[in-house]
Amino acid sequence: MAFKIDETRCVGCGGCAFTCLFGAISAANNDASLYAIDETKCVECSQCSHVCPNDAIRAPEGYKRIKKVTIVPEKCKGCSLCSRVCKAGAPTGKIKEPFTIDQNKCFRCGVCASKCKFDAIEVEYE
């Protein structure tokens, strides 16, 4: 499942493509008057839907928006995998010490949690 662009509402501004840090959005035609989302690259972070001026981007059915992502210090081994996969640079710390997530940088996509080998990242949904 991934976010979808309603072709009848897309005005081709490209804001969604510019915002997507995962490269999941690109022009769907030669003149870039329409954009499309590559479902294999979309991580459902919803950033694209927030910038769309015409409300053309819709969440998949059953989508639950992430409210907060936190690292449990007692479980974190300081491997740094979370910081390496985060496109926003939100997780920070020192190797072999518990990392933390800068909530001001985090855009709540959950990629770090899905990659954590120690189940040290908790995701809270709205």
C-alpha cells in the first residue's frame, strides 16, 4: 500500500516530488504536468500530502498516521543503523551508547523502527 495521487486534482506543481526524500514521486508524463507515486519506494510518511496545494494526495485505506517515534534507551545498543537509514537525520548518538531521536527533525515515517534489529524503537500512532 502507498499514497496515491488523484490525477483529476494534480496540477503538476511538483511540490510532492521535491518533498519526497525517498524518491518515490516523479513526473508521470513528458511535460511534468502530472505526478505519480512509485509504490515500491513509498514509505507512507505522508509528507507529500502535507505540501500538496490541491489536496490531490490520498492515504491508503486503513492508514494510521504516526504520532511519535522514540528510542527505548534500555534496548538501544548504539549500532547507529537507525541514523544511517533516516533520510531526515533525526536519530543521533554515539556508537555503543543509546541514540535519541530529534523530534523536530523526525517526520514520522517509521523507517528507523522497521530496520532496528533490537526492537528499540517505539512507534506511537494517532
